[in-house]
Amino acid sequence: MKKTVMRSDCPISCTLDILGDKWSLLLMRDLLFFEKTSFGEFLLSDEKIARNILSNRLEELQDKGFIVKEVSPVNKSKFLYYPTQKAVDLVPVLFQLSDWGKKYNPGSRPEMRVSAFRDINGKAMRGLRKRMRK
């Protein structure tokens, strides 16, 4: 795993050093809430991430322990990405970002299926934990 250089010992700064770009957080959103697992599925997101940036961010998230990359059991030439506990622990953070965004960007439209993850013991979170890898 690559060592991330921290600019300070401030927890907010340290977190931004690890997850401070929009693509990493959007990939986490897609992986955690929308169950996207393949390179092709991530490319189909509304934000239209470029292939080279997607490849780079997936590698970084893997190096930082947020995702695990596995060979697809159906197609051996395809890789699938799964969340780790570290990624699942971002769920409340993503909700806080979403809530702030809804408050200050009235035109934003939250996905209804995302709200199912608010119940930490609910069906959506249980399903997410089943997809989680160590």
C-alpha cells in the first residue's frame, strides 16, 4: 500500500489527503449505494468520469484499503471491486455530505434508494456488509 503524505495532523486535513478529490467520493457512492462493481458500471455514472481517471482512482482506493479487486467468477478477463470495512465506515460521512448538499443546493435530487442505508441495521446495510471484503 502506498503511503499517503499528510500535510498536517488535523483529522480533516488527513481525511482530505486520503479522499479529497470528487472522483474518489463519487466512486465510493456508486460502490456502496448503487452496488456498482465493474469498471464499465462506474463509467456509466452521470458524472462521466474519464477512463484514465477511473483507472487511477480505483488503483488509489485499492492501495488505501477502501476496495478489494477480484477476478469475476463469470468472466475471468473482468475484474470486480468490493468495499472493505474502511469503505463501509464512510456511509455516515456520505450521508452528511448529501444532507449538506440538499440544504445548500436546492436543485439537487437525492436518490430515494440511498435513504434505505440510513438504518444501520436495515436490509440495505445488511446487504452491503455481505458484499464487504476483508
